[in-house]
Amino acid sequence: MHKRIIALAVAAALPLIASGTAAAADSPIAANVALVSDYAYRGISQTDEKPALQGGFDYAHASGLYVGVWGSNVSWLSDLERGTGEHSGNSLELDVYGGYKGTVGDIGYDVGLLQYVYPGEFDSGWRTTIGLKKPNTLEGYVGLSWQFLSFKYSNSFTNLFGAPDSKGSQYFDLSAAYEVIPGTTLNAHVGHQKIAGPALSYTDWKVGVSQVVAGVTLGLHYVDTNLKDKEDLNADGRYVVSVSKTF
């Protein structure tokens, strides 16, 4: 049970956070909305492998500064509470982020902060029973990109999604997005979650394809991890279908 709590606790966020969602050419403000068959973040489902409705807003200044907010329904905290008598009331993840991005020659860079917020009541009784600290998490990140490749490093300045003694945890993300024909992009990702403290570190990966149809992006991806007890952890190999649009 302890391993399950920690493994579920270290995953919580979004595929679109600070991904460089471009604003429309005539406006610095952009909005995005998505429906996914499973909110898989760093390989672990945040919704018990059930659908999620997600969306957010981004503001990008011509100088390179940007800020944004993004939200999704989640169930991983309420899943942990089953049978314990504890009820935090959480069903939402809200992410607020900001940073600066630019280019040096052919290399793009992105530096920023990301605050994960989980509205709910996480009092001392909840923390003692569930075995976690408060799940709200602050991460800093640095990203580099070149053509169709990108690398992102994230470091937690707080406990990572409530995992005890996990301040300073790190995530390494290597991704590729290659447009084979106009509107059709092959995607691949491998990441490693290095968790400080007693929790188990692990590796996740994803491969798939996205297709733009009439301004809507359709996606099909296979997600997996090297965690043990994958099914109990909602970290088993599975296909994720998505429909998204940026305005």
C-alpha cells in the first residue's frame, strides 16, 4: 500500500503545461481545450484510466515572457482515500506557470516555474491517514529544443505531489515530434522521474501519432512505465486517445 501511495502521489499534471502553445498570429492570448481518454502524466494515470476534460489559457509577450493557467479533472487523491474515511474533496488539478523563452541560433530555450494546485482540505488527520504531505507542488524547469527534438529538466522546490521528504526530486524528459507529412506528426518520449527520499524512481515512455483535421488535433499514443505492480498503480501499458484544439 505504501508503494502504491507514493507512486500515485508522484504523478499529477498535464501534457500541455509550458509546451510552447503558440498564440494566434494576431493575438498574444491563446486558449486550448482537450478531451482525453486517460490523463496520463509521466506515465501514471491521474484519472484511474478514465476520461478527462482539460483546458487552459496562455499569454505570450513579444519579449519572450509568458504566463498561463491550465486545469483538468483528476481522481488520484480521491482514489487514495477509498476505504480510509478521509475525504479531501479534491477532484481538480489547477496549474499556474510562467517563464521566458527564446532562441540562440537554431537552439530554442525555455526557463520557468510551474505551480500545481489541488483544491481541497488536507488537514493533519488526512496527512496522517493517507501518508502524504499536502500535494501542492512547485517545480522549476529548463528546456532546450532543436528542430524536432526537445529536452526538459524539472526540479521540485517542494515535496513532490505530497511524497514525504521528496523535495529536490527531478524529472528528465527527452521528446521528439516529427511531421512526416503536413498535418501528421509522429511523437516519441522517454522520461525518468528521480524521486528524493524513500519513494521509488522510475522511467516512462510514450509513442504515437497526431493528425490535424479541420483545425482539430486527433491523437493516438501508447504509454507505459517500468514500475512494478503496474495495474495497481495505474501505470500499465495502454493506449490514450485525445481530441484537442487551440484557439
